[in-house]
Amino acid sequence: MSETGGCPDCGDSPLSTTGNVTGILTFAYAILASVVLFLAVIGTADNELQQLETSQEQTSRHIETLYRYFADLDGVAHPDLAAMREPIAVALDNWRRTARSLDVKIAEYRSIRSKVGRGLRWWFQQNDIKAAVAMLRTEKDDLSALLLTHLSMRLTTQDHQLRVLERLTMDVLRKGRT
């Protein structure tokens, strides 16, 4: 009788046994990697959300500062502002809508007491929350661009008015000499 060198009870060859062991180790590695990833996400969820909240607060403060500037301007005293009112109103409405949506998402997240539950929620919502913060930054950039456009228009108008005033002053001085 010849012996094949495999499992005498089950009749498996050494290659089959090696394949089975490799499969079990691969499965164990996949489970371990999933657990490590899950723990990493749960461990950093609160810190990541805190950073995003800070970014949201800074962006909102910047937008509020811009809004106060525009709100303090008088449309009659600054006729250039009349053309800017509608784009500014649209940009502010977009910002308010995005900020409210983000506040709701963050409040839902913060209402979960369990760290594991918060981590799971973060795992599934982090892209949505990060996208909302990115939208806030975009809206801040839009308002900043509107402010720069308005300031450019004001400078052009004031430059024109100064040239007219300069010509009038020169005319008065010439008439005074003659």
C-alpha cells in the first residue's frame, strides 16, 4: 500500500489542505481589516465632525460679515448696489438653506448617545456633511465675488465722478483767471 502524504482520514492532498488553510486565513484577514477600518472611522468621527463644525462656523461668520456690509449700504446712496441686490439675495438664500440643512444633519448626529452609533451614522453620512460644508465655502466665495464686483463698480463710478469733479474744478479755475 502506498501513502500519498495527505490526510489519512479525509483523503485530502497536501495542496488541498494548503488551499483550505489559505482560504481561512484570507477570510480572517478580511474580517480583521473590516474591524480595523470600522474602529478607525468610529475613533475619528467626533474629531472630523468637530473640524467641519468649526469650518462651518468660520464660513458662516464670514458670510454674516459680508451680509451686514451689504445690508448697511443704502441703495439710493449707492446706485451700483441696485444691480447687485438680486444676486446677493439669491446667494444669501442658498447659504441659509445649506446652513440649515447642515445644522439638521449635525444635530441628528449629535443626538446619538452611543459612540458606536455615532460612528456608524458618520460612516454613512460623512460624504453628505463634507459636501454641505464644501457648498458653504462655495457660497462664501460667491458672496466674496459679489462684494468684489460691487466694490469694483463703486470704484469705477467714483473714478468717473472724480474726473467730472476735476474737470469742473479746472473749468472754474480757468474762468476765475480770465
